[in-house]
Amino acid sequence: MCGILQTQRAENKAAPPLWKAGRVFMAIGETAVNSGNTRVKRRKKGIQWSAYGYLAPALISISVLSLAPMLYTIWISFTNWDAMHFMNYSFIGLRNYAELLNPSDPLNAVFVPTFIWTIMFALLTTVINYFAGLLLAVLLNNKNIKEAPLYRSLLIIPWAVPGLISLLSWQGLLNQSYGQINAALHLVGISAIPWLVNPFWARVSILMVNLWASYPYMMTVCTGALQSVPDELYEAAEMDGANWWQRFRFISMPSVWKVSLPLLIPSFAYSFNNFNAVYLLTGGGPARNSTPFAGYTDILASAAYKMTLTYNRYDYAATLSVILFLLVGLISWLNMQFTGAFKEVD
Amino acid sequence: MKSKRTFKPGQFAVTSLSRLIIWIVIIVSIIPMLYVVSASFNPGQSDFSASLIPPNASFANYIALFKTTDFGIWIRNSTEVALVVATAQMFMTAIGAYAFSRLRFYGRKYGLMALILLQMFPGVLSVSAIYAELAQLSLLDNLWVYILIQIGGSAFNIWLVKGYYDTIPRELDEAAIMDGAGHWRIFWKIILPLARPMLAVIFFLTLIGMYSEYLMANTILQSPQNFTLGMGMYSMVSGQFATHLWGEFAAAALISAVPLTVAFGFLNPLISKGLTAGSVKG
């Protein structure tokens, strides 16, 4: 298990693109298990009120900057606050939600395709990145490859580059007319691919760049899991005549699953709202003809963002955000059920 | 066991094939980055070739970056924001973690987990509320408002540092109490000096994180003299003049990515140590 911990990266509030929320869960689960084992009974004594003094700066700032905006978002989703009703918006109950779910409403025309793409994106990117990481980890776990540590450090580079810079760089590299990726493809006789301007290729670009940026993380996780399997197990299996596939299937995989499953769900939840991955690469485009609010690659989070900043539809943006709150909450809850994290943390 | 390892026939093929796949992945991963490096040294503005070594390499793009764009202003703004936010973050984390590690109070058991859960909800979902409210109060486009919005305590950091504090022997506290020290003195004179490495990690990670913050910066800031690094670079690569600025963008990407990546490389092992220290407590 230590391998996993050593490869954890810190979740940092200031840097959502760089550090992924998912890792927190894993680490917390870890602590929960460890502290549960070595738990020391503590005497109950009086409450030290000064504790709240120590906590005040953090608590106040979290309340004002995390909790209050969330509650305010929920409130706005019940109003008609937009540019037209900027100073005199009013409470309209569930009308925004009704519009969202009514198939003949224009808002629904934004919501449904964007929602489908959001789920597709989150699922595909998690699965592709995971299997790419797993494949590399398995290949590198070969005892005959002595220089594996060197390969690992080379493979980890994309992950170490700040996401903001690498995503923006990709935007330039994938430019249809001047990007160097098309120039390189031209060398091998492939004509220019409309990477970021064609709906299909824009989606491919997003998945591709996400793979580039995230497989090192998945590889690191799987490597940790594979290395935690004692060699004796493989030797015993070999004695019993198991071939490499059987060894992989019945010895490696169970342990990899145990470690990586609790990370896959948060990873899915993270991708679900991975605003940067979409917005910094395609800006949500190419645009749809049917609606100005969301382009072909917009996920719900980036659509809500554009509704706020570009169209000043705070009501619609808040409604979409509340739906996302619920989904993130649901996924986190599922994850807790799976991993048993948070059950016993003292 | 020490006998010379001999390859079984199948094993050699598998190993060679593995090496081949790994090298292909490495090359495919690294080449895009090398393209950015080469673009930054390529003075020609129109022809972008597939070759990795530009024919007449020069520092023209780097000079142009500082002469023709506001790169200096972006760096200054981002540095200002990052320093203030990282300092505040470190302070809040240090004292908040002390309460969770050493004091008894209502909410100690589940409070931290509740806060971490709360912060699982990504900031992008609160943008509409924050933007609408700031617009109504006419507080948009102000660097200090942006800084204030970023100075939120991070429950995860508190959890991380609490784990570190937990590894500091309680005997030290008890000895200090014997000598008549209160909690503030224990915190200030014992815990804080011992936790300096961990707090430095928090400081630098927040610092790095703030340099690559884009979402809130783009929400709050508008005028060019308030642009942060992320906003400035975004404007270079996706504006209508993007084609002409690709070389300068590449130079900017290199200047900002190299220090951040190297710093992260040094800090990552430290933070892992912190996580492990936090998880093994006895």
C-alpha cells in the first residue's frame, strides 16, 4: 500500500486542474484503515473552546467561499436572475427545472446533448486512461527490463507539466493550418485533420489530450498495486503450471482492482466536471447550430460557465450547477459505499 | 537463485515487444513537448515545419515576448496573487490543523471530513453565484477581490498537516505544560518549528497552483493590466492573432512551465512523505 501513498499527489484547492480530487478519497480511506487499527482510546474531557479560535480563519473562509456560494447557487436556481432582471429578479420556484426537463423547451435542447456528451466524456476518458496506464504498468513490471525506472520517469513527464500550460500548448499544436501535429502527419502522408474545428475530431482531441495528460497517473497507481504483490505468489503459481495470462488474471488483477477501483470512481467524478480539459483546449466549440449556449465539446460545467460569463443567464447556469451538485454528491456517496472511507476517522 | 538468468524463448520476444511499445509511448508523449520547445526558438512566424530543429534558431521569440506582449505584467500579477494566497493558506492551515490535532471540541471527529466532502464540489459550479454577486456589487475586475476569493481554507491541507502534527510526540506538549505553557505557546514554540518542512510544502504547492489558476481569474478579471499568467497565455493562443503569436506563446510556455515543473518534481516526494507520515500514527 505504501507504493500508492508515495505516489499520491496533493489535492490543492487552488489548483483543481493539477491535483485531482480523487486522490483525496484514497488517501483518506488509507488513514481511516490505519487509524482504525491502532486506535487508542482517549479519555473524554471538557471541551476546549479556544479550538474554535484556532479554526476561525479556516472555518470563516470556507463558509464564505465554499459553502455560501453553493447555497446561493441553489437559491439562484429558483429565480429568474439574468441580464434582463439584473437588479429586480424574483423567485419563480421550479420553473427553471421544468424548462430543463421539458423536451420542447430550448434549454432542454442544450441540456440533453451536453449531458450525454458529459457522461460519454467522463466514462471514455476514465476507461481509456485507466487501461493505458494499466498496460504500461504491466509492461514495466517485467523483471527483465532493468531500465524500467528510467522509463517510468520519462513517462511521468506529461503529468508533471502544469495542466494550464500543456492544454493551451495543445490548442496551438492541434491547430488545423499551422499546428505542428498536422505538419508531422503531412510527413507521413496524412492530410490535415480538422482537429479542433470538426465536432467529431474536437471530441477525439479532447480524449487524446486527456489521455496524454493522465495516463501517467493511472500508470503510477497500477504500478504501486502490482509491486505490492509478493513475488512468491507468482513463483508458486508458476510451479503449479499457470501461464502468464493466468498469473496476470488471478494474481495481479485482483490486487490492481482492489487498489484502483476506489480511484476510478473519483476519477470519473473529476472528469465529469473537468472544466479545464474542455475549456482550455476547445473553448467548448465547435458551435452548435441549434443553440448558442453550448458547443459540441461543452460539458455541463463549461456550458454553465459560458451561460454565466457570456450570456449572463445566472438562473440557467445555477440550475445546471445544482444538477451537477447532485450528481457529484451521488458519485461521492457511491464511492464511500465502495471504499468504506470516512467510516472511522478520528 | 543467483544462477545466471536465461531467457526462455517466449520471454525474450515479450520483453522486446514491451520495450518497443514503451519506447513508442515515450516518443509520442515527448514529441509534442519538443515541438513547443522548437517553436519557441523558431523565429519564422509563418512556416511551422514538422522538423524538431528550427533552421535558424534564435531567441527572437523570447525578446518579442517581453517587448510586444504584457508578459511582464502577467507574471507580476500572478506572483502577487500567488504569494499572498500561499501565505494566507499556510497560516490558516497551520493553526487550523493544530486544533484538529491537539484540542477537543465539538465537531472534531467529523468536522474535517465534512469540510473535505464540502470541498469535493468543484469551484466551477459556484461560478454563477460568485460572478452574479460580484457584478451586482461592482467588484469585478479587481485583483484584490480575486485574491480574497482564492484565500479559502483548504480542508485537505488541514488534514495533511494534522497528520504531520500527529507524528510529533505528545511528550513534548506534556513537558511544556509542566513548564506552564499554554496551547498557544506549545503551538508557537514547539509544533510550528517542527512542522516547518510540511508547511513549506503547503506554501509552495499553493504557490504553484495559483500560477496555473485560470477559472476564477477569467471570471473576475477583465482588463489587460489585471491579466494573470493563465489569462495572458490563453489570449495568446486562442485570440484572432494566435497564428502570429505561436512562437511567443511557446516561449512563454517554456518560461513558465520549466520552473513550475521542476519545483513540483522536488516537492512531490516531500508531500508523499507527509501523506505517509500522516497515515501511520501510533
